[in-house]
Amino acid sequence: MVDLDQIIKKIIARNKQKLQPITLLAVCPNSEAVLEAAIKAAARNRSIMLFAATLNQVDYEASYTGWTQMDFVKQMQVYAEQYHWSGPLYPCLDHGGPWLKDQHTLAKLTYPETMQKVKNSISECIQAGYKLLHIDPTVDRSYAHAQVLPLELVVDRTVELIAHAEDIRSKYQAEKIAYEVGTE
């Protein structure tokens, strides 16, 4: 499979050269029907497809689709085979950070508890073969509702989550992955 980082660099280079713009489509796999339709469209158009799954949708602990990270990737492969598509399909994590999974907020988890669960989820993503992780530690339920987190805190938590991901990637000798870091 083509390295996602190389694809992104090619798109950036094309944009700098003012060539025809290219957009990567990231589909939110919020149901089996959406996943199947996206892979069918990728096969029909011989196109790269990214799948940006939140922890509410796909996770090792109860997701509303019923998929764990491994189940999700296996289902992607089933549809790819069904539609005769051997091109790039990239499973990705969208908004991986503390309290961004509804269950973490509803359970009133503490920061250490929710951070550990996010790390566990990131570990599962890497073991399942995810190609991009959106690291997003911009929510903290211990701060007032409208209060913005200090940038230094967001940076520290981002670095902590990426360091964890890289430790897991190294431990399992997983392929290089891309990171999206950003705030709303």
C-alpha cells in the first residue's frame, strides 16, 4: 500500500505548483451501509479512500456500530474483496482525545481514567493497522464549559499521546503512521 504521508506530500506539492487541486475524501464509517458504499465508490472510481472513525463509532469498548478497531478493518477488507478493490483504503482515528467518547463523559471519568482509555484505543488502532491518527486533547471536563485550555497543556497532552502511539507502533513493529494534530 502507498504510504499516506507520501500521498499528502504529493498533494501539497501539486497545490504549490498551482496544478489541478486534489482532495482526499475521508468517509465517516457510521454504519455498515456507509462503509460498503464508500468502498464500492472507491472501487468504481479506482480511488484512494480514508475512513475517519471516532471512538463512538469504532472502539475496543462498546461502539454504536458494534465494531472494534480490528472488526472494522476486517469488514473493510471483506468489502474490498467483494468489490475487487486492491487499492488504498486507509482506516483512521478521528478526534482521539480525553472525553471525546461520549461514554467517558457520561461515566464522569477522571482525567487519568479517560486518558488511559484513549491510550488503550490508540493501541488498538495501531494493532488493527490504522494509517492516520487525529490526536485531539482539546477537551477537559475539569475546566469551566467555555474556558479554553492553555496551549501548553494541549501541546503536552498531544506529545504524550503521540509518544504513546509511537511506543506501541515500535512494540508491534507496525508501519509508519500519519498524525493529524489540531484543534477546533
